[in-house]
Amino acid sequence: MDLDSIWDSFLEKIKDQLAETSYEIWFSETKLISLNDGVAKVLVPSHVHKKNLKEHYIDLIEEKFCEVTGTNFKFEFFIEEEIEKEIVVNTDEIGIPSTNFESNLDARYRFDNFVIGKSNKFAATSALAVAEQPGNMYNPLFIYGSSGLGKTHLMHAIGNYIVENNRKMKVLYIPCDKFVSDFVDIWRKSANENNTEIIKSFKNKYREIDVLIIDDIHNLVGATSAQQEFFNTFNELYNNKKQIIISSDRSPEDIKKLEERLKTRFSWGLQIDILPPEFELRMNIINKKIEMQDLENKFPEDVKEYIASNCVGDIRKLEGAITRVYAYATIMNGSDITFDLAVEALKDFFVQTPISKNKMEQVIQLVSENYNISADDLKSKKKTNNIAIPRMIAMYICRIYLEENLTKIGIEFGGKNHTTVIHAVEKIKKEILRDEALNNEIQKIINKIH
Ligand code: ADP
Ligand code: MG
């Protein structure tokens, strides 16, 4: 068997194991280039592939390859440039960085620090696909969603990825309002000096780029002449198969006063929205952010949950909360970060408590009525049995029946730690097994919840 057929049989096996997109992105463009001394060398399209295959897929790769060849091979991955360096002596052509070209990319925003979850998965995958095949996959790529959900991050990630893998490509990132103000300035200048060359050079600057990333396009409304110029730029780039990436806080149809012909063009490629992050993604982002700052051991689980429960719709805010809690702990003479400290540090930060109180409040009301105590007692720290037991029952109902998050329950019951809630739930679980009357009583309360 030759290398290609070995690799094809191997890829068939991998295909069976993976979701279609993962296979397409990570494996479809790989190629086996040699098998020597127990080492399999594989050509991959980019550095990101190298890293990802090594870190996440290596066990699967080795296992499936062994199934095909009957031998255990070690794997090494290469990108084209590295192979060329090995074989070709003349390296003149390799990766010449585009000279004097300011791309405005922010190196901090990358794919490897963009955390993926259900709400942004489609956006992230499409962005990566575009980064891997600029101009060929989805053109234009239009990313929309509310503020703080990661649009700008993703756009820079695409740009950085392209520049790192195709160093000859000219990538330009520009916020739309900067495009507008630059254009207006140039226009004025050219009129004042009666010099049309100035406008020409502005136009040329845009025409010669390979990838245009334009952020917050909704800011184009109201600027008629700039809209016209953008329209021309768009057409020219598009016709030359140059990649265009656009973001907005709403979908093209919802950008009022944007010229119809622009809306139409935006719909030629792919439009994707980023949704607000789900709880699990918020937790994963918190973990990533504190890991990046070497703070993993400083943030206990209940503090992370508290932040994730309260920052619902904006990842920028989530980052702010982490910084604030850490700063607060530092100011308090470097005390440990605890749940109480976090609540204190963030008390003005979470303006309104977005946690939906209704159902839990109903439970508190029903339980307190049933046991003839006040709701405040139920939320207090009082430990006498006539209060502590109903409190545990109420927590139990919130957890088991309403399926509320432990941290949220803790907050609802006067800022208690989630371990207190776990303890309460476990205790009542045990009690009802041996006390049928109690079980019935709880059931009656549950039946009253609307
Ligand atoms: P937008 O442009 O949609 O308003 P940004 O891209 O500026 O949002 O994101 C706000 C902040 O949140 C940035 O610091 C960004 O790094 C961070 N962020 C957003 N989404 C993610 C994510 N999925 N993983 C990690 N950080 C994220
Ligand atoms: Mg932005």
C-alpha cells in the first residue's frame, strides 16, 4: 500500500469517530508524507492544526493508525513551510512579512483563548473555517450579536491566524467608525487642497488588502458618502475574491437606514449570530481567565459560581467581576477570596440581581406559612430547629423540585454557602426516607407551587 491509501483508510476510521465539522476542520486537509523508523510524519495546514492534533487528538490518531497498519507509530506534524525548509534550500519565498503594513490586529485575541460553548460554537467554527481558507469559504462572513459576546475577539483571532499562517497576506482590522472618520478627513483634506490624489491613495490602501475586517458596521448608518465608499470597496474586494469579515450588534436586516444594496451584499456569504453564553460556558470562561492570570488556586468554586450566576449576558462584565473580586481581596491585605468576600466586593457591581426570584420566593413563602415563621427567619442565620428545619426543607424543594443552581439557592437564602445547601438537601433526602409524614408534608407544599 502506498502512503496515500494508508492515510485514506486511516481517515475513514477517523471520520467515523468525529462530528462532521471537527473532521472537516482538523483532518480533511492532512496528508501522510513519510513512515520511517516508527515515526509517521504528517503535513497539516497550520500551526493551530499542529497544536490541536497533538494536544487533543493524538490518542485517537495513534489508536486508529495502529488499527490500519498493525504497528505503533509516533506522530510528528509539519506545516508546509517546515517541510520546505527541510527539503528546499532556497527559502527566499517563505513567509515574507508584508512590509510597512499596519494591520491593527490585537495579538491578545486568539482562537486558543476563545472558549467555546453551545452559544458561540457555530460562530467560532465558521470563523476558524474562514481563517483557514480566507476568500474561499464564506464571503463575506457577517458576525452579529449584542455587546460583550466576543465578536471583536473572534475577528482579531481570524486576522491573527491568517497573518501567522500566510505571512504574505495583508490583513486590515478597522472599527467602522474609524473607517468613516478617516474617509471624512481625507475627503475634506482633498477638497481643501484641491487634490484628488489624496482620495485615490485612500482608495488604493483599501483595494490592495487581502482581508478586510470591519468591526461594528452598524456605525455606518448616517454617513452617506462613507457608505458609498464602503460599497465600492466591498465590491472591488469581493470581485477579487478577497475575504471580508464584518461584525454588527444586530443582523443586517435590523440595521435601519443601511442601504438595501449593502444588506443584499452582506447576505451573499454567511451570517452567524453569537448568543449570550449559557451557565456552563460562563464557568469555563471564568476558569480560562483565572488560569491565564495564574489565579486558579485563589478562586474557590462557590465564588466562580456566584459570578457566573450573576453575569448573564456580557462576558466583558464577567471579566470585570473577576478583576474586582481579586482587587478587593488584595486591598483587604491579601485575604483569601471567599464567598462572603466576593458578595461584598460585587455588591454594587451587579446592579440588579438578575436571578429570577419568583419561584424560589414562592417556595420561601409557602414553607414559612406552613411552619408559621417569617420569610426573613427562613433567610436568617438562626439555628433553632423550628427555623433551621423548614429552611432545609425549602432549600430541598428549590434544589430537587425547581432544579435551581446551588449557588443561587445559597444567595436566595440570605447569602449562604453552596455547601450549606448541599448539606441541607442531603439531610432532608435522608429524613423523608424514614419519616413518611414529613414526606407527605413536603409533597403538599410542592403541590401548591404554581
Ligand atoms: P464584542 O465585540 O462582542 O462586544 P468582545 O470581543 O470585545 O465583545 O469581548 C468582550 C470581552 O470578553 C473580551 O475581553 C473578550 O476577550 C472576552 N470574551 C468574549 N467571548 C469570549 C470567549 N468565548 N472566550 C474568552 N473570552 C471571551
Ligand atoms: Mg466589539
